[in-house]
Amino acid sequence: MAEVATSATPDQLLVVIDPVAREADGESVRIAKDVLGAGAARMKLCLPEGPEEFARALRRRGSRRPVVVGDDRALLRAVAVLHRQRELAACALAVVPVGADLGLVRSLGVPAGAVAAARAALDGTERRLDLLVDDSDGVVLGAVGIPPLDGPEAEGERAPKVPVRSWVRTCRSLVRTLTAARPVRSARSVPLAGPGPARLRVEVDGRMLVDLDQPVAGVSLAPGDAGLAEVEVRPVSVGAEASPLTAAGRAVTVSGAHFRYRADAMVSGPVRTRTWVVREGAWGLRLPG
């Protein structure tokens, strides 16, 4: 793990550069490092080789503000580490998006370019954001989808384009990143629901939205406004298309036959039941003022 100190303004930063970002786009990483180094009073630069070093750097950050250079998975991993340490509420994160999977980061309002994102990390305003915490202590920043989308992208397997000589190292880094961001339960011999409609019970704040007797094409939920989760259930209909069922609440429980679900960049399961609870203003992100 490399460390660098620079000087300029009162801010002290911990800049953690994800290994996948270094492999995917070294030029953007260099630009981000230069801009951050020129604008911070002191900068500690960390180049972790795996999830353990990544987590250790965040735990030992002291009074430094953390800046993550990486993709959606790197941001999710940082939030998960701070959540497990119960330090998320007091820590304002910043992220410079580098990599192939950036849909979540961009949806949060982070600038796409390395220069603009680095300047937001230095001079931006902290915005408090809601998140979902499930009953296995996993965190969700964006949305949950049940069932997950089909195809390799839904399994979180899309990798950034890298030179052939770096392919093995990048794949190993991706596996380490996915493992650290969110543990995935082994399916082993658990029977899964087959393709087609699912039968799920969805409860919002203890009120039934749909029961097992109504097959559904899908369920989605995400943090909404005023500390509530927005829930949408798409029933299966015969003939005319059925209107989605919607609700908002602080706690959402989904149960039924063993099902998988996609939470942000990760596919998890199978589980028979899962509850997500909204944590209002639980984390802070530096965004352009």
C-alpha cells in the first residue's frame, strides 16, 4: 500500500484507489490523483491490493475525509465497511468514478469526469442520503429488484476492458471486490423457483401489499423521500395488463419460495424472507454545490 503526502488547503484526505480502477483506466486515476493532491492540505494515498487492505485503510483514516476512486462496487464496499464499523453517519464520503460499472454513482449525482468529480470531492457540499439496511446487515444505496435481471450483467460479472496481460489479476480483483461488498449465500441444494411468475408475499410496514395467491412478474423497492422506501409490485394478469401496486413505508418484508434478488450491483440469495428498513439520512456524499 503506497502513501503520499501533499499540501495546499485545509482539507486532509484519504484517497483510496480501487485496484479494478487502476487496471481499467490508469489515466483517469492519475488525473484524479493530481487534482486531489493539488487541492488538499495533506493527502494520504492508498493503493490497496485487496478488500482487507481497503477496509483497513478506511478504519485507520483518523480525521481524514475518505475519497474513493473506483466504480459502483468500490463505493458500495466503502459504505459497507463504514456501516459495519458504525461510523457511516459521521463520515462524508466522496467518489471519483473510474471503471465500467458506474450507473449507481451517476444516479447519485456524481460528475462523470475525473476532474469534475475530484473538484466536487474537494469543494462540494455534503448531501445526506437515505439507504436500506436488510436483516443480514447488508446495505443498499440504489434499488432492490426481485427477481434479478437475466444475463451476466445481472450477476455482477461485467468486467472493465483491460489489456490481456492484466486479465487474470483483474478477475481476481473483481472476485475479491464482490466478496467484500456483500456476502452471497450459497445455493447448494436449495430448490429455486423456476422461470416465470413468482409467488411472493410483500408487506409494507406490516400491511399486506400482495399475498402468495397473486403471482407477480417482479418487485422493486428503493429509498424514496422523507425516510420512506418506495415499493412497486407488478402483478401477472390474464388479458389486459394489470396496473402496478405501489406503496411507501419504512420497512418492507418479502417472503415466499426461495428467491434471489439484485441489490445495487450484487445478486444475493436464495432466501425465503428478507426485510429492508430505511435509514433516513444515514450517509453523506460530497456533490457539486
